Amino acid sequence: MDTFDFAKEFISRMRYQVMDEDRSSGHIAFRYQMNVIHFWANSEDTDFFIMTLPNFADVTDENLSQVKEICHQVNKDAKLIKLYLLNDVILASAEVYYLAKDDFDFQMMNALRHLVAGKVMYKKIEQQICRL
């Protein structure tokens, strides 16, 4: 089994809803806690995967500097994940190396929790700034 198969098995076992799947690109989109998560496996880079949580806040010309400031704050404080701006989309990303099949399950759950935590951190800081 490869990383893609490990992910399919994990997602199925956890009963998460698969929204899209493409083995050729190593991509699986699935629902986790009312979020759409994108899993990316690379057949040339075994024991490694990327998961992303995109587009959880609006980015416009008017709020771009505020969004950048919040992203920098989250990136400074967050562990395992980083926030990126890609055009007009905020993307939380976790890049994960795992040691074995048993470690894969732990790392998947850990990355999922951290992605959602990064989104929550972003929203909390955004609310604090809006109150000022």
C-alpha cells in the first residue's frame, strides 16, 4: 500500500465523506468537521503527504494588509501548519512525514486537528482586530 491507499483507508474508516478523488494526482477532497480538506500524496515522495484547508476567509484589496498581518501572527504561533495567501485565497497547509502505517493514522489525525485549529486561531485574531 502507498500513501494514497493509506489515506483512502483512513478516510473510509473514520467515515468522512469523500467529495472528490483522483489517484493520478494523489488528491482526495473530503469533509472534516464542516470543512473541506484536500489531501495530496506524491508517488515519488513516499512517507510524505500534504493536507490543506483552503478559503476560510475573504481576501480583498481592502483587507489584504490585515489578512497578511493575521496570517503572520498565526504562522508565528501555530505548530505543524502554516497559512499562505494564494491570489485571493487563504490556505492552511500541513506538510507531514510519517514513519510507518501506524504512524500515518496518528499524523493524519494530528494534521486535521491542527488545520482546524489554525482556522480557529485566524478567526479569533480577526474578531479581535475588528473590535478595535
